[in-house]
Amino acid sequence: MTIKEVSEKYGISQDTLRYYERVNVIPKVTRTSGGIRDYQEEDLRWVELAVCMRNAGLPIESLIEYQRLFRAGDSTIPARLELLNEQIEETMDRLSYKISRYEEAVKTGKLVWTKEE
């Protein structure tokens, strides 16, 4: 697939795809003999994972670390699991806080943020 097709399929910009590759959120994408990105199934799996993780609220730095650990091999599986669990827990904490503020707003009629966002 071309970068345009991948961009449309996953609803992210071509610049974002290039950025993900440049900072190692996804591995280097397969290229044609002319140097054009030619996304293969393996490349698409990485893009899909990156999009999923970003949508779940994981920061770019965590995705870069995950990719670094993945490249280091199976001995890093426990570290990858720990990283994902920590990040998901942080995301859930942020969402729980926001939900609590909205629940309070339903009762009081006023939305107040008592912590920094």
C-alpha cells in the first residue's frame, strides 16, 4: 500500500506516518527500488498498533520505548508487558478523574477541574 492509502485507511496524516517511522514508533517501512514507501502486511500491523495505542492515550515516548524493547527480542516481553500495564493504568486514572468531575457537575450544575489537566 502507498502512504496515501495507509493514511486513508487508518485516518492519520501522511506526515504522522512519516513521523512515526522517523522516531521509531514503527519500524522502517518497506520501500520500492525507487525508494517509495510500500507498506506490507507487517508494516500495517505496526501502524495499526501505533494508532490503537495512541487512541488509548499512550504517549509517543512509551511507543518508542515499546518499539525499542521489541527490537531487543523476546527477553523483553516482561518489560513490554509492564510498560503497557503502566500506561493503561495511567490512562484509566486520567479518565476516571474526568468522569468524577463530570459526575460532580451533574449534581452541582458546574464543571470544576481541581487538578491540572
